[in-house]
Amino acid sequence: MLSSKPFSRKFYSQASPIVAQRLLGSHLHRVIDGEQLIGRIVETEAYGIGDEACHAFRGKTPRNAIMFGEGGFSYVYFTYGMHHCFNVTANQEGMAEAVLIRAVEPVEGIEKMQVLRWGGGGAAHHALQKRDLTNGPGKLCQAFGLTRSDNGIDLIESEELFITSARPVAPNLIGVSSRIGINVAKHYPWRFFIKGNEFVSRGKPSS
DNA sequence: AAGGCGATTGCCT
DNA sequence: GGCAATCGCCTTT
């Protein structure tokens, strides 16, 4: 693997659409049960100031509080009664923004991810559909064992959850679209993905 | 105190 | 493509 290092506070302090684009191609690291998991980020969405789809739009609440602090912290929330979504907070203190990690490509620890997703027996059943492992926000949280107890982790300081930079994805290989699965503020072109990557979620048509 | 609905997924038709 | 699952959060009485 290319030499890489965790992103700095300064990096996460940029506006969410910038952070979202720059995260493409970088590596999400997670240590769970003593095992190292790594995923290459291939799809992200930005949520920002004045954005009605942003959880922080209507002010600070217990759930979204972490977004109001400095950038570079995990924001993990539970939704639909059964799924989790993993975000990275962006921008500076008081500027509540975040980037949703929508999909990653497994790089290391694939067997552990399969166990976390489907259990020991289910892995074989899904063996021919590797892409189902992490091609969606809820799926990657399950594969990486991320839950609400992982909310509020400092990604600059933690050794169990952090993101390392990698060779930037060429601009012509970055796709842009409106965001998926929301019913307000659909016009923002704030979904970013690596063109042609098989782990990019299909989602639903968002317009 | 109660009800609506969600930054989703997977199964069914 | 449509829709149920399933529950915590937030808004409204």
C-alpha cells in the first residue's frame, strides 16, 4: 500500500463538499475485535449550512450535537429502526456540516466484514456477491461494526477509527449527482463517486 | 404524551 | 419496481 497518513484537522475543517470530494480514494481504517479492516472510500455525500436535508438544519439536538464541533469527528446515527449511517464532521466549530460515507471498496479484512454482515454461515451464501458487502451506507456500517457507540470519535486521535490519505482520484474520474434518499433540498450536486467503481451504490433515482 | 417519518435494505411480485 | 421492517428522534398537541 502506498505510504499514507491520517488526514489533519485542517483538512476536515474545509467545507463539506470539498471534504467529500477529497475523501474519494482515501482509506477508512477500523480496528474491531483485534482485527484491522480497511475500505477504500468510493462514494460520499456532503451536507452543509443552509441545507434543509442536513440533520443540523433546525438547530442543535442531542443526536446531531457532534456536528456543531470541530471537523474530523465521527457522526454515527441510527435510522429506519435497523440501520446505521457513518459520517465525518466537516468545517469549523459552530459550522455544522458532515460528509456521509455511502460506499467503500473492501481492501483488507474482507473475511471479518463478511462475518459482521452475514455471520459465519451466511458468508458462503453471499460469496458470489462481494459487492453487497459495502455498497451502501447501512451496509458498510454493518461490515465495519459501526454503531451509535462509535459516535463522537476524534478521527485524528483515534487508532481504531481513522481515515488515511491516498493518491487523489483524477478529476475526470469523479462523478457528481444530486443526493440519494432524501425528500428535501434535492438539487444540491453534493453526491460524489468514483466513476465505474462496482461498489458505488445504485440507490434510487433522486429526482 | 403521541404520532409521523427517516441521509436504507432486502424480499416479494 | 413496490413495499414492509422497526424504533428512536423530533415536532406537535
